[in-house]
Amino acid sequence: MTLDEVKPGQECSVVDVHAEGALGQRMLDMGFVPEVRIKVIRNAPLVDPIEIFMKGYFLSLRHAETKAVEVVLL
């Protein structure tokens, strides 16, 4: 399952990030590493962006970026 499939209010854990190049490096820099817990807070009315809570901070990501993050529900 990927992060874009997680519904608001659900929690998950990162399994892997399938992004390469600058996007992959940016995702790693933001803390998307295996076993990090993520809670999806909300989706904007037109899908983008998705707001998540991770490692003590809130983060908004584009829907396309969240497709690269493989997760498992908790």
C-alpha cells in the first residue's frame, strides 16, 4: 500500500521509498525512512496536498509524491 491510499485519521509505518534522484533525496531528508510512524491528518478538498504528522511535525505533500512511499497500516 502507498501513502496516498491511507485515509485521514489512520496511522501507518514507512516500509520503503521508491523515489529516485532529487525527489528521493528530498524524501529522505524530510525523514521518510523505514519504520517511521505517520498519521494522515487530512486531504485537501481537491486531493492536493495531503497533510501528515510525522516525527513531531506537520508536513504537506503532493498526492504524486505520496505514491512513492510504501507503507503498512498500524
